[in-house]
Amino acid sequence: MSNKNTKNTKTPLQILKSIFGFDSFRGNQEEIIQNTIEGNSSLVLMPTGGGKSLCYQIPALCMEGLTIVISPLIALMQDQVQALKQNGVKAEALNSNLTYSQKLRIEEQIKKSELQLLYIAPERLMTEDFLNFLKDNKVNISLFAIDEAHCISSWGHDFRPEYLLLGNLKQYYPNTPIIALTATADVPTRPTKCSEN
């Protein structure tokens, strides 16, 4: 199955080498990346240090549009954005550490389709204001990536209740794939339905 959002430029392996400096994929990375590029949703359970980030960063660079990465920690967002920028990737993070002018600058970049990846907390993404901003500006979203996806579980949402609202993304964006990634998911934590609906 081909995804209408796919850029027919570099292959995932070429991006892995030219941008991230690795010669080959590890484990199931290539299969996960290809599945995502084809427009399918996935739940990825991979150990810490296993290369989870590449499973959504490489599709983000293969697909037309904006990849939105939902991340719970500002420090993690900043580290990833800084590393991506150093590799020439157009990435930004919207979080509470920004000044008003910085926030406006990033929103302008989103409107003008200048970003490839946007990191954002669930509390900011799942507001009526931000969802309307995306809709009103007809932002082409190619992928949602939910990092630290164990926060969706029955114990995790007590800490971050907005993670439960992420299930609504499929109502707003029924044709946009979602990749959920975690290193921490025992059997009770895993969702009962992992298939795309």
C-alpha cells in the first residue's frame, strides 16, 4: 500500500546514513519505519537505547507534511530538537519554556509548512485552541508519534490525564497514522486494541 503523503526522494536507508550517520538498521527498525511510511499505525515496544526515535524521525523525513511528536518531558523535547537541528532537520518544540514571540514564530513556521517535526506535550496538543489552529490553517499532518506511550495506560493517565485524550486524534485525523512507542509496557499496560480503526 502506498501513502499519498510519501515524498519520492531519499529512501529510509539513505536518510539513516546521510542524516543520522548509521550504516544499517537495528532489530525491527526498518520494518516499523516501512509500515509507518505505508500509512499504518503501530505500537512499538522497544528497550531503552533501542532506537525508538528513528522509528518516527525517519518516516517524518520521508513523508510530506508535519510529524507531530507527543512527548511528556520538556528536557527530552529540547534534546531531540537540538540533535535534529544539528543534522539539518527542520524541527521545533512548543512548550511552556518559550516566550510569546518564540511561540508565534513557531506557529508561523507551522502555517507556512516549514517544519518537518513538531514536539509538543499532550496538554498543549489536546486543547481546543491548538486543534482549531491546526484545522483552520489546514496543516497537513503526516504522522502522530506518541513517545512514552505507557502514559496512556490505566496507571499512567493518573499523572498525565491528557494522554487519555490522545485516543480522540483518530476522530479528528482518521487517515493519519499514529505510532505509539514505549520501553515500558507490561501486559496490563498494553492496549487491548492495537490495530488501526
